[in-house]
Amino acid sequence: MMRRGRAAVLLLSLILPASVLAAPSLDLARGLVEAEQFDQAVEVLKTVEITDGPTAARVDLLLGRIYLSLGKPGKALDHFEHASFAALETEAESYLGLAEARLALGDISHARRNAQMALKVDADQVAAHLVLARADLRIGNGAEAMARLRRLRADRPESEDVALVLARYLAQSEGPNAALAELRAFIAAHPTAAGALDLQGQVLWSAGRKAEAILARQVAAEYYRQRGQTGRADAMIAWLKAVEPPRPAAPAIVEPPRPEPVPPKPVEAAPLPPPEPRPVQVVPIRKVVPASVLPSPEPLPFAPGTAINTGSGIVLEGGRQIVTNRHVVDGMTSIAVRNGTGHVRTARVVRVSSDDDLALLEIERPFPEGAVVPFADIVNPAPGRAAIVMGFPLIGLLGDEQPALTEGIVAKAMGLGNDPNTFQMTTKINKGNSGGPVFDKRGRLIGITVGKMDSAQASRTSATPVEDMNIAIKASRLTRFLGKANAGTGGEGAAEMNLEDLYQVMLPRAVLVAAQK
């Protein structure tokens, strides 16, 4: 019997391709990757004998997925590139992996191109559509992203990934109530959706509803464990222990929260006057080279689970100075910054303004790219000019690895109560944008984000509904704080950039500011 069994295996090896014989091991490894049992998956992949292109491609695809999940997109990119050359039959998966890795590295243009190529091979790839939507969200194309996500939500009502990306966008663009409504609807149809319950807990926590957040994440941890995703379950349990949750008085069942009051419909803003005509001039063409992003971002020097205060900032000429808001670092003893390419530096406060919400930080050595905002590129805002905010908002929901853009215009050259030191903009900002730069489309710094007036709170004391008013400190106040020449009017400079190019140019310059008492 033993001889017959060995003969059968030998005969199969002569008749069937190696990829078929390797299928059981690959299937086992794929299941382990989906369960986030990465160490076991790697051990199984080591046993796969690679004798043909399709087998090599599938091994590389799984290794790419592992590195992507571990937050190492640079290494993942190498494996996805190998897979793309190894076999045509895995072309769509290879392009998708390339798109996701490049998006994680901040290479928006190539990520979009790879996602579109994946859809040409397989038009039903939901994940490729999500890459395109996330790319639009990263550079502030909210309308395009929302339209795509709404179509996907209607076409794929069972997709948890679609629901999660849509909810994250709603949390950023419309606030926690809109995100919670989306998540409640999905959880009602899919009660064991661990990812949706997890995100619901994060949104509730960011909205200050801590007891509900803890309950939602307790349930999510249990469902993660039931699905074999013990890594996520353990991380959630560690978070729950860190926040010292109260013991729930009722069984761990997530009840739909009471309906939130719907804020009054904003009043349409009066049309802005057209900008004054400017003389036609020849401007230099800017050649944009994609920023060199680390394969995985360097970790911040704080113990996991400890409370930190976060904001955003911008690297100034000279490479060692960073400006942010005073309230981001006020009273903090330990400060670290990480730029958009993943490099971390410790920082110290060297000066704060007594008049404006500004603080100047100094890092121990410049970032390696040397990308900075020249003082000559600090110019004053003008009504109607583009106002593009770059920063790290809502890092608990959106992640802290890469900054995000939001686009609007300068609505008024003065702030609330006609404050001459600030200006109003239509650009949407959220918690974590504080201290971040406001650019125009030529890449010039026109202000520093400082805060917003809550429309719901303002409407309670006003006879008419009030729109969100987003406020930034004028460039002239920044140059005054720095002791530099007055900011110019911005009538000259390089050509305007599209949002993808602007993102690449500013990626090394924008920083996450993290501080601890």
C-alpha cells in the first residue's frame, strides 16, 4: 500500500503542474493570512516548492499581503512587483497589491494607475475601487470619492470594507453622527461584523461617548477572536485594559444609540467676488519627483497605550525648525515629530507666541530629504485663493502614517469678528489638523491652521443657522513670529500644481506632532 501511494504521488507530479500540487499549502497559508496568523503563514510558505511562475506569484502575493498588514509597504511592494512578472493569471491581484502598497507609501499617481489596471483585468475588484476612493480622499477630492463609495455601497451591500472606508470618510467630512448612522445600518444587517463594531467604538470614543465605545470594542474583540484574528483581539484587550473600562451592567450587546439631533441645514454662502485680473506672466514648470518614503514609518518614542496629544506642523527653511500651534505642545514635556515620509525626530520648544497660537520647535537633526518651506514662499492669503490644508486629522480613525489633504478657498481675509490676524476658509478641518500648513496651489504657505467654530453650538445662540467656520493664522503673523521680512502678496511663483503633485511635494515637509506630559 505504501509503495502504491508513493507511486500515485510520483505519477501526479508528472501529470499535474507544480502549482496544483502546491495548492493545499497555499490555501492553508492564505487562510492563515486572512486570520492574521502571519508567523504560521510564513512557516507554511517556506514548505512550498516553487517550480513554476504561478506558484512563485502566489507565494509573493501572500508575502506582500503579510508585509502590507504589518505596516511595511516598501517590502510588500517588492513582492507584488515580483508577482506581476511571474504569472499572467495573477495579474489583477498583483496590480491591486501594487496599488495598495504605493498608496501606503504616498505615491498617489502610481497607486491610481495600478488600481485602474487591476480593474481593466477584473472590473469586479472592489478593493481596487477602494484604492481609487482612498486616493481621492487623500488629496481632498471628496465629491469623487463619495460618489464612488456610494455606488459601491449600493452594489456591494455585504462588503464590510466598503462600509468601513465610507464611514471613515463620513467621520472626517460630516462628523461622527453621519459615520455612526452608516455603521449602525451595516451592523444591523451584519451583527457579527467585527471591523464595523471596532470602528463604531473608535468613532464613539472620538465623540466623547466612552462607555458606548468601550462596550462596542469589547464585543468586537470577542468576534475577532471567534474569527481567529487573535492579534486584533489581543490589541483590543490591551486597549480596553489601558482605558480601565467600567464593568458593563448589561450583556455585551450593542444597542443602536438614540438618534442624534440633526443640525440645521447650512445657509448657502453668498457668491464670492471674482479675483482682480492679474497680468499674464510666464511661470516656470515644476518637475515633481515622488518623495522617497520609508518602507515602514519609524515608531514614535512613546509606550503603547499611553495618552499623547497630537497635532500637525510644517518644516521651515533650514530644516531644523517646525512651526505648530501653541496649544498642541503647551504643558508637554516630551515631543516627537514624524514627517510624511516616515522619519521620526525628537523635538523641543524654543519659542511660543504670546499673541498668536504659534509655537516653534527645534529637532535634533534635519530630516534626510531636506525638503522645507522657504521663507520666500510664505505669502498672505487673498479671498478666492485656494486654501489646501495638509495634516494628520483623526489619527485614531484615519491612521497616522501619512498626512491627508483637504481643499477649499479663502472665504474672507479676516477671522471671526474681523480679526486681522487670522482668516476664514471653506477648507474642512478636524481634530489633529491644529498647527498644520495651509497652502495655495503653487505650494506657497498662506497660513497655519488653528481651529474652527462648531456650527451646532453657534446656531444655538444665533437666530439663523451657522456654517462651520474654519480659521487659520495669517502668514504675516507667522513671519512676524519668526522675525522675518513681511509676507508677500503671492503674485509670483512657480506654476500651479494638481493635488497629486502638491501632495508629493509637501509630503516630506508636513509633520505629525506628538507630545506627552
